[in-house]
Amino acid sequence: MPLPDFFTMYGFAIALCAFFVIIVGRYFLVAGIFYAIFYKWFPEKWEHKKINKRPYKKTQLQKEIFWSITNALIFSFIGVFTLILWQKGFVPIYVQFSLNDLWYIPFSFFSYLFLQETYYYWLHRWMHLPKVFKIVHKVHHQSKISSPFTAFSFHPIEGFLQAIFLPILLLLIPIHLYVLILILTIMSVTSVINHLDIEIYPDKSFRFLGKWIIGATHHSLHHTEFKFNFGLYFTFWDLIKKTESPNFIKFDSSSSTEILNQKNSLKS
């Protein structure tokens, strides 16, 4: 069955509704699963890994969900325009597999992650300039204690700036459909993990993971200190530009969590 022309009003409306349902569904599925496991079903098991001991503000989760659904609509429009560009032959997403893909698939995968990381790091630092912060990034930082639902809680301008980069990459770098799906999945899952406010990486693996991969401990410091820890997936730009928090201990997640607990107790 041939696809409709998404450049027509009918095709555009169908695609927009489909994207919106998928994006909102993905948000509630991923954030909801993490919230259920760590905050509703087994909270006592993870209590010692909870970074902030203070409760969430009364309406915080509702506000986060509101902003996230608003951004889902923005993501949907961008998704439809990308779909139209793909249908017109401008976006080189492919589904076939050849021997060349044995090297190209890993290359494209890590290229996308590196370029996303680089773009987000510098965008994030720009959004923390005082005049920009008040307009663009303040909404996200209203969640001083982050939750799984904070992951996509942005001002619409920030949502647009974050979402537009992937379609630009798709115009420039060919990618296999399954690699694109994997990257989108990583984006959703890691964003929720980083905002979980519970350090889920085991202490033993934290010796490696905490040095290079951002987790809840690393990102919670960004929400409390504002001027450190700007990365998306990895810590290398923070290390290179010396913007990693001096309060972050790379070798022991429990120690880092303890420092945050002590710091937050002094504020309260």
C-alpha cells in the first residue's frame, strides 16, 4: 500500500497526528516505567541512591507533563517536515543492508552521537547566558529536583532548538533506519535516566561509566549548581572545557550522592 503524499493537507494531518501519538506515547511509556519502578513499586530499594531527599513541589510533575506535551507537538511538526523531505528524496534514510554497512553503520552511529553531543553542549552553555536563560532555559530549571518527567520539560523555543539538529544531520549524513530508531531510543532513555534523581549505575561500573557517561549524579549537580555539567550523553566536553563540577566524584557514586545530600540539606 503506497504512502499518502505528506505534502498535501490530508497527508500532513495524518502524519502530524501519528507523530504526536507516537512521541507522547514514548514519553509516557519511558518516563512512566522509570517513575513506576523507582518511585512507586520499589522506592525503598533505591532510597539510598536517591540524590535529593526533599519531596517534589506539589504541582511540579503536572507542569513538567504540560511542557513535555507542548514540546511533543513541536517535535511532531518537525518530524512531519522531515518526513516530507524524505519523501521528496532529500533525506538519505535507507533500509537495505550491504557489506559496506559493516563499517558504515558503526561510523554513522557514533558520528551522530558525537555531533549531537557537541551541538548540545555549546547550545546548553549558550542557554545559560543570563539574558538567554530567562527566556529559553528557565522553564527546565524550574525543576530544581529533577524527575523522570523533567526529561522533555522545556520552553518551546528550547524544544525547537534541540529538535531541529537531528533533521539537519539527516540531510547531511546517510543513516540506516534501524540506527536512527536506536538513536531516538537512546535519546529518550538516557534523558530520563539523567533526570531520575536516583543513581541507577552500580558502584562498581560507576568507576568507568561515571567518568565518561552522564548519569543522574552528574546531571543533578547541573540542576543545583547551574554553571557546571552541560553535556548530553558524555562528559568529554565538560572535561575538555573544564566545566565539570568539582563536587562530582567520578569513582564512587555513593560518595557523590552523599555530597549532594549534604549540600542540599544545608540549603533547606
